[in-house]
Amino acid sequence: MVTGRAASPSGLANAEDPIVFVVDDDASVRDALSNLFRSVGLRTAAFGSAHEFLQRKPPDVPSCLILDIRLPRLSGLDFQGELAKAGIDIPIIFMTGHGDIPMTVRAMKAGAVDFLTKPFRDQDMLDAVTTAIERDRNRRDEAKVLANLRAAFATLTPRERQVMTLVTAGLMNKQVAAEIGVAEITVKIHRGHIMRKMAAKSLPDLVRMAQMLQIGPPAGGAQT
């Protein structure tokens, strides 16, 4: 079972550039891929097994994992599943000399970026890595935005959260006032506080934030 990771290795912990992780029990493959990635300016770290990879905590930068299907002790496909169960979200590119259609379908359905059959062209691998790193970069950016939104939402009072929920569900000020039993001017004041605290530029902007936060009126509550 995938568990927590040990301390990060020196030289990687403070890295700011993307990094490509290679997991393959064939040293010649590890070396060849590492040289390929370095030749285009990519940082790389190679491991002989899934267990070795789990002993190293990677830097908090965009990254991807090049994973051989056939690994000692734990197969690449099983390792993919264990990573998902553990909530470790890293784009995976599979490679194998023994691929088949069911194996490919299973990997792709589980979220793999690509499935390359050995021998593959260097450019095909580089293209897959580019796609994977960009996917991870976007995921990280979205996670930061969501974390900031959650932090801002946490600063709202319970009443402000209630007003935001109803306003972003489409209710007008007077409808919100009637729903929660306050004066319409009070709703307007709450809306002003909400817009400021959430740093929302407009109502559509606030609605987008509510959608990202997945907030809405309770079941059976007010509707538009």
C-alpha cells in the first residue's frame, strides 16, 4: 500500500523547474531516458522500482512519471492504482515492450497521459512529457486558485455565506431578504462585504467562485 514519503533528496527539494521521474528496472533504459530529458533541459530522477520512487519526496513543482508496465514486486498498472488511492496526483506516461489493447485501455481509463510501446521515437516521448508537465502545471495552478478561494470563503460570516449562496443561485436582493428574514438594505450590505472579502469584480465572477467552491442552496431550499 502506498504510504507517506521520506525526506526529499538533496538537490531536488528546492528545484523550481519541472522534473521528470523515470521508474524502470532496466538501468540502460533509465540512463537513456535521463540523457534524453537532460538534452532538452529537463531535470530528471530515475528509480529502479516503485518502492525506490516512494522513498523520495519529489519537489513541489510540475512533474510527470515515466513508468514501465513490468516492474519488480509491483506492476506499473498496480502502482498507478495505488498512487490514485493515496491521493498522489502525478501524470503518468507508460512504456512497455509487452503492451496489448486491454492493458492500454486500462491505463488510459485510469488517467494515463500516454502509453508508448518500446521501441518508441524520442520525439514521441518528449511530446508526451510536454503534455504531461503542462497538465500537471495547470492542475497545480487550479489547486492554488481553489485554495485561495477557500481561504477567502472562510473569512465570511455565517450570514454572509448564506447570502452568497442565495445570490449566486440567482435570487434578487429582495428575494434573499425574504428568504432569510432581513431587510433588503441588510442584504445589500452583506453583498458588499462578500464582494470585498472574495475579491470578486462582478456578480458573474462571484458565481464562478461559488461554482468552484461547489456551494449552492440546500436541497428543498430557495430556487431561482
